[in-house]
Amino acid sequence: MKLFIDTANVSEIRDAAEMGILSGVTTNPSLVAKEGRDFVQVLQEILELVDGPISAEVVSLDADGMVKEGLEYAKMHKNIVIKVPMTSEGLKAVHRFAQQGIRTNVTLVFSANQALLAARAGASFVSPFIGRLDDISFDGIELIRDISSIFDIHGIDTEIIAASIRHPMHVTQAALAGAHIATCPYKVLDQMTKHPLTDQGIERFLADWSTVPKK
Ligand code: E4P
């Protein structure tokens, strides 16, 4: 399973990119708003840091508007993926982008049928939101498992991005459930690096090392 970072914060992206773990970036209007910066400028900076799919989300609700907005982002770079909401208008836009060879990420997916529709419309990626499902007492990981089985059975090559990741266990579970990608907040990537026994181990090695006679 590949790892994306789910943020519009350039320093978080730079830090994760330096670890060599990043295969892509996802953003959304809320994450962009949090930064209080011009989005095109932010995208340009991200493009310089990460050589992989970078999702830029449209905010129009009609297919024509989505296509218009998406084409503006798509012309910036081949790595830009247009993120489109899972609606019937969104599917029309996905279909039109696919006809032009522009990759899309269908977002706000909460059911297996929505994922199937998105894939059939020509989406390159689908983003089931596991944390938001867990929040309302539905099993987000079960959804990943269902979508993964359906795509396998029917030879669908749309990639599944486990989104709305809240903690490191979600990442492990999403990988086991068949997600191709997990898009993680910086905090979760950071939490994934840690283990108390690693810290203890380093402490003990350094303590022992300090007793080694030096010439
Ligand atoms: C996915 O691409 C979304 O940006 C994201 O994962 C949403 O997560 P949230 O539920 O934490 O807002």
C-alpha cells in the first residue's frame, strides 16, 4: 500500500517527502482554507516537492463548472488529479475528464455502490472516508474490504485511497483490507514512526555506548 499525505500545509509535505515515504498528496477545500494561502501557489510548491498524484478538488456542483475548474488545475502539471465529489454531476465530469485523459479522484465515497459507479465513470482513484463512517458507527474498514473485493472480482483497476484516516491502526487495517493507498494527516504519519521500545532501545544503546573506552 502506498502512502499519500492529506494536507495543504507545505512544510508538512516537505517533511514527509524528505523521509522518502510519500507517493502523492491529497487536499480538500477545508484543508486549503486552513492554510489561508492562494491555492494555485500552494499547488505549485507541492508540485516541486512530490513527484506523484496531487489531488486538487473542485467546488462547483454542476458538471460544466467542475470541468471548467478542473481543466485549469490539470493544465498546471500531469501529476495533478482532479478531485470530484461523488454526485451524479460529479460522475458526468469524471467521464468527461477521462475522455480527455485527465485523472480523477472521486471523493466523499461512503458506499460500495458509489465506488463502483465512480470506477465505471472512469475515475483513476476512489476515496472512501473511513473515519467519518466510524464516527457514525459504521465500519469504515469493512467498506474498504467490500470495494477491494468488488474491484478484484471484476478486474477494475481504479485505485482505492483509504481517506479520513484518524490513527495509525486505520493505516494497518486499510492495508490489510486491500486499499492501494492511505492518505494520512501528517500527525498520523508521525505517530506511525514511533514505538516506545524504539525510544527505550536508543536510550539503552546510547547509555551503553557512553561506557565504551575511547582512545
Ligand atoms: C480525502 O482526500 C480527504 O481530504 C480527507 O481524508 C478527509 O478527512 P477528514 O474526515 O479527516 O476531514
